[in-house]
Amino acid sequence: MTNAEKANVKAAVRALLDRLPDDCTFADVQRGIAVLMWPHKSQGQGDGSLKPPERLAPEEVKRRLREWLKSEKDK
């Protein structure tokens, strides 16, 4: 991440804090940051709205589940 990108992140978080009410909670701040981090459609493809999450292939879901179950069994 370049210094310019870091400055943009800092500015975006400051703007978020300015928009939140004075009685906001840490959860409100976390939720706001999560929205800032969510991938957006590229400028050329749309209106800057949020992209839907990418779907995993069923085989990848099964592989990850098997891996997770195996790691839980080893505990």
C-alpha cells in the first residue's frame, strides 16, 4: 500500500467518524469500517455500488469444510 493510499484510508475513517453520532458504539465504528472495506464495483462498470460476494464452487466449499473438520478433530 502506497503512502497516498494510506492517507486515503485515514481520511475515509476520519470522515466516517465525523458522520457517526456522538453516542455511537465500537460496533457502529466496526460496521462502518467493514462497509468501507467491502469491494466496490469499478468506476467503469457501474455506479460505485457494492459488489455481491463471490460464490465458491461446491467442491471448494467441501474441501474447506473437510479441512476445518480435520483441524477441529486434531484439537
